[in-house]
Amino acid sequence: MIPSTGDLLNELSEYLAKRRNAILGAWRKAADADPKQTTVRSLTRGQFNDHIPQVLDAFERKLRSRPGGADARAADITSNEEEVKHGLHRWQQGYRLQELLHEWGHLQLCLFDEVAAFAGTRPEFQPRALDEAHRQLIALVNESISESAAQYERMQRAEATGRMGDLERALASINAIEARRAALIHEAVHDLNGNVFGVTVAAKLLGGADIAETQRVEFAQLLQRGVESVTAMLGDLTELARLEAGRERRDLSTFDAGSLVAELCDAQRPIADDRGLFLEVQGPRELSVEGDPAKVRRLLQNLLQNALKYTERGGVVVSLGEEAENWWLMVKDTGPGLQAGPSAPMVVGLKEATASARESDEKSAALAGETSQVLVPAPGSTPALRPADQRPGEGIGLSIVKRLCELLDASLEVATSAETGTTFRVVLPRRYES
């Protein structure tokens, strides 16, 4: 009796399930050999596999289901959910979009090879069941690429929204300063016997003998604040533009991460002291790693300065350590938490990505009898409620940190709430392949 197409696809499903480890191993080997995939080399097997085993479970279940039936639709829903998590996790791990698309291509080829191997042992599998298997496989990878790319587009929009919020707040601040400057001019202009504006007026006001000293001081302070605000914003935008344009390159060398962290914290300690905050360093005093020390310093400095700037009580703990082939940096503050409202979608994305990474890593760690090191969501996870939806600089600042992580093949995790403050954890490779 010739088996039906359904029976043959069911046999293929069972075959793929038995070959699961071989498929994942071949996929990792192909990714490791791909010169355009660099981030993968810093991932453990569990981190690399991520949610793909669940995607393959759903694919195998669909092969066993009646086309168009309820079981097939349920398998599609499960697969899509896991593909979304995978795309978000890869973004969090520092993947570039090209890397993500390449790895889906490698997985497709590995599955094609397995289908071909199975078909070679079952002549009756060709061509009717083989055509259906290939159709299902193409649909799987097409949908997976679509979902993953959609996640990247969503996070790019989130970053753009955050930057727009920063720019709008900077403009509002400048407008407020300008309004006060205009009021001061209006108060003093009659003493100058003329309606003069711009720099000439500013110079006359500041240098005039008739202007009150209190007004002179306030006017000078307003001008200084405006200049500092615009200068800082332009500096951040310039740095972000260089990173996004690919103008920055890794300059690799061996350095002592322990010394780098200690020196940077010593340089920032006067700021903490001035604000009445503690600044602690935890971890090994010496930790030899390979990487780009200048960019690691920029990344840590960005996180540390923001933590000190927005923490009002308590303080900041900076720690470092090593695990497997990686090392990590962590900045934990006792501040008000990152705003996760509608104007800070990147914060929401980072929290979702960290939760997805935790879910995946817990499963692989449990199989190895280990404990996941990914940040646990903050207790309560209540978003901070402030008059503004986002702290000044969060949008551009987080984008700079994320771009530096991508350049360094590093993952970025976050846990934040109004009750416990914010923790950032950056996981970097101990070594880079040339």
C-alpha cells in the first residue's frame, strides 16, 4: 500500500525531531564559518539556539497537521510568536540585520539538506510529498525573515521616537530660555533707548552700566545654559551619526578591564560626592580581556554618567565579572527607573528583549544544570511616573549605547522600575576572531 502524503509528512516530522541536535549543530557550524556573522562567536550554544527549537517544534507539528486545519493554524501562531521573540533577542544581543538574515538562510539550507536526506531513503516521498515539504519550509523561512525584519523596523522606529523626544525637549528648553531672555531685554531695553535684538543687545545688556547685577547674572546664566544644552545635544547627535554611518571601527587590543572600570569610577566619584551619592565598584581588580578599550570606556561612561545624573538618593554600583567566553559590565542605580511610557518605546523594547533572553536562557541553562545569568525583571516593574515621559537624553543616549554594543558584538540587558531603580548589563566577548 502506497502511503499518503500526510503519512509521509508525518514520518518526515518524526525524522526531523530525531535529527534536531544535528540540525542545530550544522546551523551553528555554518554561522561560525560565515565571515559576515561576527556576533555569533560570542554566544553560548543555548544563547545561539535561542527560540529556534520552539520554531522547529511548531514546524514539525504543522507537517503532521491537516493543511489549513486548526492544528496547522495553531502551529503557525506558535511559530510566529517564537520568531518575534527570536528577532527581538537577536537585536538585544547586538546582531546587525544582515547577520540575522544570513542565519535564517543557513537554517533554511540545513533543513533542506535534512529533507533531501530523508527523501533519498524513501523513493515514494518524491515528488508529491517532497513538493509539499519544500512549500512548508519556504513558507516557514519567509515568515521568519518577515517577522525578524519587522522587529528590527519596530526597534528602529522606537529609537527614532526617543531621539525625536530628546530634540523636542531640547527645543522646548531653548524656547523657555529665549522667552526669559526676551523678558529681560524687554525690561532693560528702555534703558538702552532702542529696540535692538540679537547678539548686539546681549552684549550691551551684559556690559551696560544701568542693568541690575541680578539681571546681568541671570542673563549670563541663561545664555550659558542654552549654549551647554545645544553643545551637548550636538555632540551626542554627532557621535550617533558616526556610529550609524559606520564611520567607527573596532580598534582591538588586550587591556585590563578591572583597571579601566576603577579609573573611570575614580574620575566620576567627585560628581557622586557632590550629589551626596555613593559610587561603589565590585568585581575583580584585574581582568584581562580583548576588545576596544576606548569604546568600552565610552559605553560605560555614558551609562554611569546618566545613572549619577538622575539618581537623587542612594547611589550607583558598577560591577564586572566573567562567564564562559564572555565578560560583563553592570551599572545599577537607585534612581527613579527608566520611563516606559508612550514617548520611550526603546525602553519598552529593551525590557521585552531582556525578558525574551531570560526565557530562552533559562531553558538552556536548566538543561545544562546551570542558572541563567540574564537580568531578572525588576520586582513590580512599575514604570516611573514623571511629568515628562522620558528623561532628557534617554533617547539619544540609549541609541549611542546600543550602537556601541553592536559595534562590540555585545548584548544589552535592562531591568528597571520606580521601586528598585535601573540596572544595565552589557555582555562582551573575551576574545575576537580576526
